[in-house]
Amino acid sequence: MQLTNDELAMLILHMSIMRKEIKKALKRNYGFFEAKKKMNVYDSILDKITSFNEKKLVHDISLDDDELGMLHAFLSSYTVEIERQAQKENMNVENSEVFQLLSHILSKVEGMQIAKMH
């Protein structure tokens, strides 16, 4: 999957900000041991995306099936939550650069998942 500098920076920022909340949600939904496994997958994505060369404009990020699934789960629920919050505050989320970048990454992840199915 190829990500631009802006997409990568936005993904790193939001995955880092949400790490503690994700950890709590995973424990609540899966129990300690399964949550720990899933958190390791989340952290492996963060490790992969934070070790990139800033001089490049586009970055090739290779994720395994578990990582792709985790990234899809994160982005799909996170973008829905952004939309929900924007609606509460009567804001138009479509004009948000943050939302646009995260949605674009989500569509790339979905494209990768579809490609792996075939």
C-alpha cells in the first residue's frame, strides 16, 4: 500500500493518540489474552509506519493480513466516530482535511483487502 507523507503523518498521529483508548476497548471486548495479541498487531502497524524515510514523497507500507484487518477496523470505526462528533457539533466533516486523509487511507486499506481476496 502506498501512502503520501501527509497520509502517513496523519495515520501515525491518530493511531498514537488513540492507542490507550484502543487498548481499553480491546480488553473490554476480547478479554486480557486476546486483547494483548490484538494490541501487538496494532503496535506492529505503528512500528512499521513510524520507521519511514522523510525524504520520500510516497511510502510503500507492507502489512500482513492481521495488520490490514486491524488497520481497517481502526480506521472504519474511527472515521465513523469523527462523523458522529462532527454531526453533534453541526460541522461539515467533508471539508475536514483530517477526515479526508483518514478516509482516503481507509479506501486504500479496503482496496488491499479486496486484492488479497482474489
